[in-house]
Amino acid sequence: MIKNYIKIAFRTLLKSKGFTAINVFGLALGLATCLLIVFYVFDELSYDRYNVNADRIYRVNNDMKFGGTEGSYATTPAIAAAALKTNFAEVKQVARILSGGKQWVKKENQNIPEVKIAYADSTLFDVFTLPMVEGQPSIALKATHSVVITEKTAQKYFNSVNAVGKVLTLNDTAFYKVTGVIRNIPKQSHLDFDFFLPMADNGQSRNESWFTNNFHTYILIKPGTDVTKFEPKMSAFLTKNAEPELQTVIHMTFSKLEASGSYFRWSLTPLTDIHFNSSIKGSLGQPGNITVVYIFSAIALFILLIACVNFMNLSTARSSNRAREVGVRKVLGSPRKYLIAQFLTESIVVTLAGALIAVFVAWAFLPVFNQMSGKELTVTPQIIAWLLPVLLAFIVVVGCLAGSYPALFLSGFQPIEVLKGKLAAGFKGGRLRSSLVVFQFSISIFLITATIVIYSQLKYIQNKDVGYDREQVIVVHQVGSLGVTKAKTFKHDVEQLAGVKSVTLTSFLPTATSDNTTSFFKESTMDAKQALNTSIWSVDEDYLPTLGIKLKAGRNFSKDMKTDSDAIIINEAAAQLLGYQDPVGKKLYNPGGNDANNVRHYNIIGVIKNFNFRSLKESVSPLLLRAADETYSMSVRFNANDVAATRAQIASKWAALSPNVQFDFSYMDDDFNHIYFAEQRMGKISIAFTSLAIVVACLGLFGLAAYAAEQRTKEIGIRKVLGANISAIVGMLTKDFLLLVLIAIIIAAPLAWLFMNKWLQGFAYKTTITWWMLLTAGIGAALIAFATISFQSIKAALANPVKSLRSE
């Protein structure tokens, strides 16, 4: 019996090749798109879950409110890890990680820049699952000047994973013996490092201050530990041990500090939440965005629903043509359950075909999707393990849903009524199909609006005056490897080049991640109520003119003014928090270390206009600039006449001073755009998915228009015989569909405005959703729908009426 159902299903589907193709292709396209998004979401949600003890690993955060600043930071003091391990039975093991920044690793006669370098405790391998293929994890990082590298790094520098005992040279001066080779860290990890150096080799690891937060501290808790009870105990421990230092520096106890509205606390973030917890500043790795995951998941669901709606719409529309077939079958004695089984079989066959094609399409387009999304997604056994049962369930559920309406509806008619042609009246209304078309185009218009808003925000970011000029600036990296003397020589040589306007040496740039935060006080008594917690950057006298930052009051630093060693320039945000109408000439005080008697004062010599030195998702915060040698990188403003020649001249000056180190540079405008790479990527993917959603929706509309034209063939013939012109017939066939699109616009526009306004709340500086965005989306959808319908309408209007009326 089942074999007979399948045979009849194939025969029936082949009779309507066009509708079958639209059904299968639309379903396949929707499901393939959904699969690609599911791969992306699965990859994002799997971050750090490869660790065996992922559910018991937490990162310790530093939560603070002090000096006008409030926030949570992913770093803690150097002494926090050992203190937690020693004083809390709940803590099984601890490990600290400190990013090592960019360093130069020698390979033969070439120095290669490496940025995936970190200092780590020897207990790293007790906390994280980092399988070692060579070496002993328990001792690999205990000796100074040892290094643990990944397999790919071993292959890169030694052409073999058998690298234990071999030596790497860092920065031309430091020699590190390889004591371990670990497997490549999975891409789904926030620990994106290839080199691990001993923590003992970093001088900061011995800092005993409770308020110098530079280290990423991870704890492995014992099974059964209640984290909600453990967190308050940590903060109480911090209060007890850090209070003497607090009293020494600002003469205040923690209780008085909290009474004034300030606080310092420790909190925990589960390892598996780190990737998406972007509200905590200073996290390692490239942070994810759970909002993007939600949006893409919604898009996947929407596109799948559109595809399924198409399938159901076309299935129910075409089923009326089989009414006589049902009548004949019932007259010949076919039970209703057999008719239901036949319709369901046909529906499942089409769903199966669409699902199989979708799998191959998703696999074929996976490299393209990887390029768009910045991922390296692959089809793994783990994915196949859950994909097969999900696809099977999808085939059964969608097949039964799409086939249920025609199966139950048609099989219930009396054969005498069907054979007399009375069924047609039941299909003229088509309320279900109309509702489904409105649903499809509501989703399409929503997606079009969302894409317009995303690109409008990106355009706003690119065109917004951020307070500095990032155009025509080359940033030369790793200038610090030259040493202070050679770095200044390099700056002097570059300044003499014909195409160069100005040059500045500093590690701190608005397009870089470098930052340094400390507290200043308005009075030498260092009252917490007079505190200003601020970023402080070391710059030279050429910093402001090179970056085009404007002075609002006072003056710039001058190399001829020796007193500028104690001078600072503040931004408008700092001046506002300090409450000064005219800050120039005022003093700020900073404790030197942990000794309240070692207070240094700084003279405010100028105020600069606010500039966005962080992402536009954040408001401008207080910033202080001080004059000091900082030679990590160099920024060069140049004329736009001959960019390549200027860059080549700078590279030549570099080669003369450092022939064995590669010239490493970037353009500041590219660095700026990279900050918003995730938003740009989201915009591209949104366009692609929105286009696919529209294509799938239009496939269904195309099929319904063809069906409507077919149902009204004789009516069109009569109208043409009576003198109706083509435009009148096209208008008659399209107006009903366009009315449905208009209803979809009315439904989708307010929903899109509401959701996209919420998305924009994530930016401190944002565009506004205007009426033209909603109008553009609506008109665009209407035009696409009209073009889709018109093709079939014009075809029907141009048909010879003699053929349609021949039987009359």
C-alpha cells in the first residue's frame, strides 16, 4: 500500500512540474538558509564548552564605582588568585592569564610579529582542558624562560610538533625553551593564544596592591559549591584584606566608602558566559553578541516559516484541482483514510526532496557563508548527530502540516457534490491563503526595514565627527622594539620626509585597545568624594596636531617647557565631572603607589574637546593626557598625493634602523572600521538573508498568481472578447494581492520600528528611524510583489481568448 501511495505521489507531482518545482525549490532554499544560520548559532553557543570542567570554571571580575566611574572589569589584582586558593575551601584550583601583547619571534633571520602571546600560571592546565602532545603539564610553565606552544606554532617555527627542548628567541634578546606542545586551542574559545610564557617572567605578577587590576583570574570550584553564596564571601574577603591599603591611600574605611555611594567588589562570570558578556570590560578574545545570535535565530525561524507557508499555500491552492479525482475515488469505494494517507504521502515526498536539496545547498554555500560571517564552520560528526534527527522530524512535521489541510478538507466532501462542481465556491474566498501571504510579506518587510536601519547606523558611525581626524594617518606598530633612542631617531627621520605633515609617538590611540586607568583627586587629602577615576594616556607634544584633536582652552604640551613633566591636559568629560568652569591652572593629585605621603600633583594646562576614544556604543568618558615617552607605536599624518610612495619611504627609514624586523603598519581609518567589523558583518548577512526571504516569499506569490490566473482563465477570455484591455486585466489580477501586501506593511512597520529602536539602544551615539525608512521598505516590498504578480498577470492577459473559450 505504501509503495502504491509513493508511486501515485510521483505521478501526480510530475503532472504539475512547475508547481512542484516551486514547492521543492522554495522549501529547499528556506531550509538551507535556516541550516546555515543554525550552524552559526551552534558555533557561537559552543564557546569554551570543550573544557571538561566548563560548568565549574569561573572568571573573577572587579566591580567598582568610584570617582564618577561605574563598571565591571574582567581583571583582578595579581595577589587575588593565591589568596582565593589559600583562604577558600570551595576553590580547587586557580590560574592567572596576562596578555603579552605583540612580540617578535625569530625564525632564521626574520623576526615575525606574534600577538597571540600570554603569560600564565603553571596551574593553567589544571583549570583548562588544553591537552599536551609533548611535555609534562605539571611542570611545563614552572621554570622561568620556558614556553608552551600550540601544534601549529611548533609546525610554523620547527616544522614538527616534536619541539620540546628547542629554543625560541623573542624580541631579539630573550631566549625561551619549549617545555610543552599543546593541541591547537579550539576556535570556540576566548583564550585565543599560541604562546604561553611563565607568569614569573612578568614583573607585574609580584605586585601586592589590592587595587591594581591587571590579571585575568580563573577559579575551578569544587563540585556542589553554591556560587550565589560564595560570591558575597569573596567580596567580604576583599573588604577585610584591602581595607588597610584603602585607609593608607585615601584615609577611608570600606564602610564609609560605601556610605558615600562608592564600592569595590568581586563577582564571578561562568566560563561559558564569557563570550557573550560584553558588558564586562577587558575580556580576553573577541567578544560575541548574544543579540546578534537572537536576531539571526529569529531570521532563520522567519525564513523557515516563509518557506513552510509557501509550501502549505501552494499545496492547498492546487488541491482544489483534484476535487474531481477525490470524488471519483470515493465513488469507486476508496475510504477516507486512504485519501488522507495519499495526500500526506505526496506532501512528505515533496518535503523530503526539499530537505535533501537543502542539505547539499547548505554544504555547497558553507565556504561563502564562512567568508561573510568571519567563521570557520565545518560539518562535524557532532553536527551530523543532531542534524539527522532534526531533519527527520522536520520532514514529518512540515509534510503532515502542509498535507493536512487538503487531506482533511477534500476527503470530507460528498462525491455527488464534488462531481457536480459545487466545490469551487469553497475556494474562492481563500482566507487562509490570504492570511498566510500577509504573514510572509510582514516578515519580509520587517527584514527589509531592519537591514535599512542597520546600514543607516553604520553610515552614521562612518560619517560622525568623532573628534579626531583618522584620514591619511599611518600607524607604525612595534616601534618600541627599537628602543627609546632609536624610536626618537625614527620619528625625526620620518618627519623630514616630503609627504609627511606631523608625527607622534604613543601607545595610546582612539582606534587601539591600549588603556590605563587610575584615580586622581581634587585635593591633596584625597577625599573619595573629590575623586576622579579616569583613563590617563602618555603622549608627546605632537599628539594633538597629528590626530587633529582640538583644544578648547589652555595650551598643548611643549618640549621647551620643562615643567610639562608635571602637566596634564583633560577632556571636556573630565572637566564636567570635576565641576570646574575653568580647569586651566587647577591641580589634580595622584597617590604614588600605596603610600599616601607620596602624593604627586599635576597642573592642568589645557582642555581638549571630547573625542570618541572608545566605541560609539559608549559615551565619552574622562581622559587625562600627560607628557611622557611612550614609544610602542608611531602615527604619521601624510599628504594624500602619493600614499604608496610615502609608505615606502617610511618603510625604508624603518629598514635602515631595524633590518631584521618586518615593517608592520596599518591605516587609522581601517583600524576604526575594524572596531565595527561585527556590525558591518551583521549588515552584509542581513542583506543576504533578507534577499533570500524575499525570494522565497515571491516564489510562493508567483505560484499563487499563476494559480489565480489559471482559475480565472475563462473569465479573462470573456472580458477580452467584450473589449477589456490588457492593463485592466492586469489590474484585476494584481489588486487583490497588492491589497494583502498593503496590509502586511501596516502590520510590519510598527513592529520593525519597535524592535530596531531597541537594537539602537545599544549605541550611545545612534541614528534615528525615520518615516522614509519604513516607507522605503514598504514600497520596495510592494514593487517586488507587483513585479512577481505582473509576470503571470500579463501572460494571462496576452493569452488568446479563443483557446480558453473553445469548450463553451
